[in-house]
Amino acid sequence: MKFLRGIPANGFTEYDLIPNRGSTNQTPASLQIDLHYAKNEIYTRWNYERFLRLAAFLKLTPYELGSLACIPHRHVDQFRDCNVLKAGRSRNYAAALVLTILEAHVCKAFTDDIVENPFPNLNEVSHA
């Protein structure tokens, strides 16, 4: 990931990439999991163009893909307008993970810009 003055070139900050940063409930294991998702750009990879590509691949409308990924239709409109996957005012990390899983399942034989297995290896996560 390229950085410009401490901020990633894609415009996301460390707070965008690590959703539980500063949480009083954060553990070494939860931090490792969050870092795994940030490293694989599970959230930041999802722009509206990528969303449309997955919808087209599945032969779905954007709203049908939204329903499949549990994204309310009004948030699909918000996604189209601002090009950031949100649930209201919050970033929709869960929907990004669902979309990544769907994309890996159906597209892996056809494109090389996907995360084939988005899940961290929990055997390597520190539970200290």
C-alpha cells in the first residue's frame, strides 16, 4: 500500500483499516485479525465499480447483490453516490467481508485480483 504524508494513497487512514483500534475490548488476537483484514484490503478494495463487476458476473442487479450481501437498497444507492461501502454513517466492514467471500467463491477461476481465502489462520493468532 502506498502512503502519502502518512495517509494511504487510497485516502483511508489507519482508523479506517483497523476498525477496533483503541477499543477497550481489543486483545492481541483481535488486533491480529484486524491487521490481517487490513493487509488484505478486505474493506478498502470495495468500490462501486468492483461491486458492479461482481453483480454483472453473477447476472444480478446491484440491488439483488445488495440483498444477497445483506446490504439495504438505500445503502446501495449511498454506495453508488459516494463510492464508499457504508451502513448509514458507519463503514460496513461486514458487508465487505461477505462480498469478498462471494467474489472468492465465484470469480477465483476468472480473475487474479481477489482474495481467495479472506480468513486469518486462527492457529497462528496469539490468544495471550
